[in-house]
Amino acid sequence: MKGESGKNLLEAALQMTSLQLSAKEEMVEKFLDAAARGDVSLVSSLLSHVPSLLNQTGNSGWTALMLAARNGHHHVVEKLLSLGCDQFSVNGSSQTAYDIAKFWGHRHIAGLLSRSGDACGRILQGVDLSPQENYFGRETLDRLSAKRTDKVWLEAKLSAADTIFLLFSNLSPMVYTSQEDSRERPGDFQLCRFGYQDVKDLLQEPSTVTIFLGMEKLRSPSSSSSQSIAEPPVWFAINTDRDAAELLKRCREKNCSFPRSPNRDLLKLSEDEAGIVAQARSVLAWHSRYSFCPTCGSSTRLEEGGYKRSCSNSECRSLQGVHNTCYPRVGMKPHSF
């Protein structure tokens, strides 16, 4: 009898603990949902009864401040900051609430977070609130689409002394960092840049895919030098199936690598370089998936600086007229990245 009684007490205690945990989890989810929806009244009410909810995270690892910043709820962010929430905690993608607000284009939220204290000012140095719809959407280069069909011009630029090459392996760009601090932030990663002599052997391999990215945009020239303006450098991206460890030896920078988790690690690039990588990676990904003609199944060849694939079968119908199967989708929308 005593054994059964003890067992029943233990089961009752475990059930009570489970109910308590469920109630707490339910409260956290209710609080986070209110922050995500912008219900500042409910957020305030819940915090007045349970202050410990302030910095709680859900299953996704996001705090209430992150969710409010993601959805552009200014009043909720303002309320949470006034109560002293931790604005520098990071989610699984190493993003703070400020990073999230900036990524999603909520400039009013990013501005509020950047002005919320001296400590914020020290950590968020160089705050740039210029209009930006998407983190990977900045156009640093002039893509010069009219030059893609000019084979002579492209060949000349490939071997030019000032041409810049970005090296990709399995769609990941080679990057480097000089930061010893493990708390990496946007701008901590930089693209490794190579010259023609560094990648000459790779360009000669049939399996290498080379993409013309564009030319650096001209800066406003002074009146004294406007008559003799040299063309800015041209950029290319190349993707090779060579061993990644061998490719890393080509880099002169320290701490170079190919990101293993591009969807997360590429957020550590500056906005300028992120835009270049997005363009290159989207087109390289298209080439990796469409090596064969969707019309007849024959192999295809790369043309127009990497922005077209033509069927090798001279009898194929895709060679007659213009077909969308021959071109990648490279519009400025998130789905194309």
C-alpha cells in the first residue's frame, strides 16, 4: 500500500510540474504573439503581471523586441525599450533587433534602436539609414547588359589588369575576416578579390562557370579631370569544382574561408558586397540546375556573359525565337536570391 501511495504522489507531483511548465510556456507564447501583432496594450498588461517575460524567447529563439522590430511595430518597440529590455541579444542567425529592423526596411524602428542609449551608439557605429528595401538588393555595380553580347569586349576585360574576380565553391563565395572577436556583425566578412593571373588556370577549365557581374559605377568627376576618365574595373564571378582547401591557398588574406551556412553567414557582409554576391550567386545557382535543354534534353552552353544558356542541338526549337527557358530570373525580388 505504501509503495502504491508513494507512486501516486510522484505521478501527481510530475503532473503538477508539467502543468506549471505548460502554463509558463503558454504565457510566453501569448506575450510573444502580442508583440508580433503589435498589441501594445496586451504586452504592457502581461509585463505588469509577469516582468520576467521581457527577455523571454520562443521556440524560434526570437525575443519580443525582435518580433516587434520584424513587423515594424514602433509603439511596442518603444514600450519594451522603456522597460529596459535586452536589445543586443541575438537570434539563431546572429541578428540583433536592430539588424532585423534594418534587414526588413523598417527605418523608423532601426532609428529608434540606434538612438536608445550610449551603449547602443558604441556598438552600432556607422549607422546608415539610407533607403533600402532589401539587404541583398543594393546595386553597387553597373550591370551593363548591353555588353553581354560583345564577346570581344568581354574577352578583353577578362584579362585586364584591373579586373576583379570573385571565387565561388559550391555557390559559396570566398570571404575573409580580420575580426578576432567571435561576436561577428554585418561588415565583419569581406569578399576575397582576385586578379586575372590568380585565376587564369581556372578560367581555362571547361567545368568553370564565369559570370560577368558588371562595372564599378563612375563617381562624379571633377571638371579638371573630366576629359580623361579611365574605365572603372569590371567584376566577374567564377564557380569551380576544384577542392575548396586548394582554392583557399590562393588567397593572400588571413582567416579566409567558404561559408558553410551561406543563408546566415552572408548577412555578415556589408550591404554593398551583399548585393554583388546576391547577383552572382543567383545566376550561378541557375547554371548549376539547368545544364540541359528543357525543350529537347540536349546539353546547353553558356552565352552572353553568363546570362543565357543555348541548346547545343541545332535542330532544337528553343533556338528559334526568344524563350524564357534560356534566361535566368534575376529581378529585384527576394525570391530570385
